Amino acid sequence: MTPSDQSHRESERGPDAERTAGVTAKPGQAAGSGVERRDAERGVRPGGVTRPGGGRSRPAWRSLVFLAVALLLSVWASLSLGSSLLSPLEVWRALVDNAGGDPLVRVIVWELRLPRTLLAAMVGAALAMAGASFQALFRNALADPYVIGASSGAALGATLAMTLGWSVGMAGFGPLPLAAFLGALGAVLITLLLAEGAGGEAGSVASLLLAGTALGAMLSAAVSFLLVWRDQPWFQVFNWLLGSFSGRTWVHVAVGWPYLAVSALALWLASRPLDALAGGDAVAKSLGLAVRPARLAVIAAATLAVAVAVAVSGIIGFVGLIAPHAARRLFGAGHRRLLPASGLLGAILLVWADVGARTVLVPVEIPVGIVTALIGGPFFLVLLRQRGGRIA
Amino acid sequence: MRDRLTVRGLACGYGDRRILTDLSLDVGAGEVLALIGPNGSGKTTLLHTLAGLLVPQAGEVEWAGRSLLALARRERARAVALSPQRAEEAAWPLTVAEAVALGRAPHRGWFRPLTLEDDAVVERAMERLGVAALADRLLPSLSGGELRRVLLARALAQSPRVILLDEPASFLDLHYQAELLGIVRRLAAEEGVAVVLTLHDLTLVSAVADRVALLADGRLRAVGEPGRILSAEHLVPVFGPHLEVLAHPRSGGPLVLPRLPGVA
């Protein structure tokens, strides 16, 4: 709590208290029985506290628990599905019983499927939360986690690392993920600087979007140029660009989760500023929000999540676009509920996409990005059609 | 004496560009002041400066003798609420209750949860504006009139001393115009808030405003009661000759009507 917050709290007990009481009108009526009576009339269940800022009659928190259970079941299913089918019971035994059961099953569950499934869930959640944040920030339903250049930056980083034979790893990242991570961060940073230099109101929404788009095009061109010019075996880059959880291990999970947890928490803490920003800069400012710092903080948190996601799994499209859309339909746009809901939906989506990626063409595994695009594209179009092009 | 919003020697604009110069005004608690003037005369710029969106180039803005300019952003948002002209949140599916609850952010901060006291203020603001029944509706599903009332409810939930309304009546049917401006009048009187609003429809001015400020050419041309300012003498030099001022048959107040050139 900052000192000014503190003094504000105290001042409320002072002269301001009178003021607040004035607005609350007849004190007994406002806080007490009147509210409850109206709830009863409206069919809000008695005993439940009426929270204008919260869920009210939307059974939001129960739905979130439902989604969490659905995620657990999806993970469980993902552990039993694959090139060799395991029964749910076998999976359960391998998970809880360290000594007993088939050792081969234990290896499949613990060493092969569990890490990549957890990674898929983490990455899905991160991309979806970042997507939801960017959509609110840009007031644009088509914004995805890569909207300000993170994906093309990551692609260029990875391609450079491969063509130059870079082999330095750091902080648990292998050379290629590290290069992708740095590329993503670098691209977003350049986008921010370009947008600042573009004049107008510094850090404004439109200049960010335009700068991101322009930079993305340039970086993509650079990637193509590198691939053609050096005549590299581009298969490796290509495969990585499409996103995959193939061969991911506990190392990736261990490296990724702290970053993703921090950025998820930061984004969730920014829910109310995001609500205000979605109403436009004038509204946010007149509500006392420091708009530019808030926007930069959200961009930083979302970019960290996206850069780590790209580093561990490549570029996976559509999850960050679809999951927030679906979540807004189910939960509305209040970010306190929307962000957790988007995260859970994104996780579920990507876990199942990964299941698809490794089971559809057994024994060949297809990049998970192809699955998300194949499922996500039509899903998105249906959504668009049903809503007549509206945001949620 | 009642508290007043006092503007002295204000100069404002965007960056180095100056829109308004040497403007002095005051509005008392419970009073409604209408800003009128041709397009581009700086009505919105003035509102944005009063709301703290723009830093004034010169001059002073005070409430009850205390400078508003010196206040921190959030402190200022507890004193002054703005309902902007373009309602961008109309496209974003917050519920009405959530949108109004944002008005408590200047009091509660951006991270702490709202208290029951906040909830009561929000609840009352929604009832005051007649939108309590819409609490669970999503903003994009509202009509223009409902949305305006929701945004006004949010301004009221800020528990401010001053409410600034930018073209609250534009794009509304006659019915909703009358309803909304009626609410504005009553809010000012009953909550003791000073209201400053911009109106480009001059027929609405005398119905809602206690006083009128006429802006033109970057200056305050005249300020006073509607009966005095809404006269051909003041309006024609600013708006041109294509207007007519009649007396309202019942109230006797001024009615400003357009007179089409070339039509008898």
C-alpha cells in the first residue's frame, strides 16, 4: 500500500465519511434489509451477498470450478490416449502408486505424457490469458497473443540461432528456445519504441497495432530470406514454427512454470484496470487510472507469458484468440472472472489439441499448431456467425 | 455559501496547440451549467481539462477554494467524474453492475476488492438512474438511452462533487433526451453536485441549464442565465444568421430554432 493510499483511507474516516454516508442515503435502507428484499424479488438466492462488482446471479464461480474439473479430466484422458492406449485405471495406478503396476506404463505416464500434457495446459492457459488481455487492451476482438510482434520475433530468433549454429543455452532454456524467447521480447520492445516514435499520444492503441503489424511483416520477410539465402534444411525451423509438444520433458515444465505463474497472477491483478481500459482511455483516465503505466504493465506481463510459451512450444495459433471469445460468451467480459475462465478453457483446448496431434496419424505426429488452426478456424467462424460479428 | 467549482484564467489545448484562452467560470453545487458553441469551439477540450485528461497550459481550477490541479490522479477522480461523448464500452460485454462498479475504483483502488459500503453506493447509483433492473444485462445489449443512464450511474457512483457530461443527449430520441436531462436536473439539485455539460442542440439548453456559457473563437463570449444568453444578440455573431429565437408559449423562456436559408 502506498502512502497516498494510506492517507486516503484515513481521510475517508474523516470528512469523506460524511460524504459517503450522504450518497448512501438513508443508511438503514441502503446497506441492510432493502438490498436483501430486492434480491429476493429478483430471485437471487438468499444468503448470497450481492456484489455489483462480482458475479451476482451469474453462477460464475461454480462454473469456474466446473471448468477446473473438466481440465483435470482432460489431463487424465490425455494420459491414457496416445500411440499406445492405456486404461484410465492403469493411468491412475501409475500416478498414485509409485512401486506397483507395469513399469513401462509408469514410464509412459510419468516421463512421456505427463510433462507434455502439463506443458500443453500451461501454454494453453498462458496464451489464452495473454490473448484476453490484449483484446481488452486494444479493444479489438481480433487481437491475439502475437498481435504486437512476439511470434515473428520468436521466429526470427529461432531461425537465426539455427542458421548461425548458435549453441548457447541459459537458465534452463536450450539454445533455440532461448533465441526464440529473446526474439519475442526484442520484437515487442521494438514495437513499443516504434509506437512511441510514431507520435500522437505516446503508447496509443492504434500506433501500437500498426507498428506491431509492420514489424511483423518485416521480421517474417527476414525469416524467409534467411531460409532461402542460407539454403538451410528448413524442415526443423518449419516444424518448430508450427508449434509442437513433441519430446518435451519435465525440464521444459520446470523452466516455464514460474514465469507463466507470475505473469498469470500479474494479469489477474490487473483485471479491474483492464475493465476500465476496455471502456476507452478517457474513461480509464477519468476514473483515476494511470493509463500508460497500466498499459505497459499489462503488455509486459502478457509478453512474458507469450515469450515463454513460444520458447517451450513454438508458435501455436488460435488458442489465444478462441479461448477468450468462448470465455466471454460464458462469463461476460469482467476480467476478474474472464481471465481465469480463459486460462482454464485455453488449457483444456490445448491439452485436447495435443491429444489430437499425437493420435490422429499414429505413428506420425503432426504439429499441434495445425490441429489448433484446423479446429479453431471453423469454430471461430461459427462463433462469428452466431454473434453477428459482435465481440461476445 | 455553497461550494463552487471555480475556473480562473484557464488556457488549454493539446500539446502546444491552444484551443481556449483566458477562461474564467464558476459553477455552484447543485447547479447545472451548459457549454454551448459551434463545432470546434473547445467545449470538449474544456471538459477534458476539467476532468484532468489534459493538463492546462495556464490558469487554475479549484473546488471550494482547493486546487484540483494539484491533486493526484485518483484523488481528483474522487472529486470530478466524466461521462465522455464516445461510449467505447458499448462494444465490450461488461455487465451493467460491473460497469457502474468501476466508479468505485477511485475510492477503493484498483486491486482491493469492493466493500459492502461500495456495493451500497453502486446499488443506489443504479436505482437513482433507474438501471437497477438492468444490473445483469451486458452493455452491448442496451439501447442508447439505457447506456447513457448507465454511464451517468457510474459517474454518480464515483461520489463526485462535479459531474462533467459530454453531449449526454446526442443520438437519443426525444423521449430519452427528456428523460436523461430530467434526471440530470434532479441529480444536481438532490445530490448537490455541480454539473457541467455540453449540448449542441440549443433547444434543450433552457430546459436543463441554470446558466449557459457561450464559447467561440477560443474564448468565453458570454455567460449567464439562459434567458439572457440565448438571444439573437449573443447567438447570431457566433452561430450565424440562420437561427431564430422565439419565446416559449408557456414558460416564456427562449426557444432557438434553425431558420433555413432561402425558405420563407
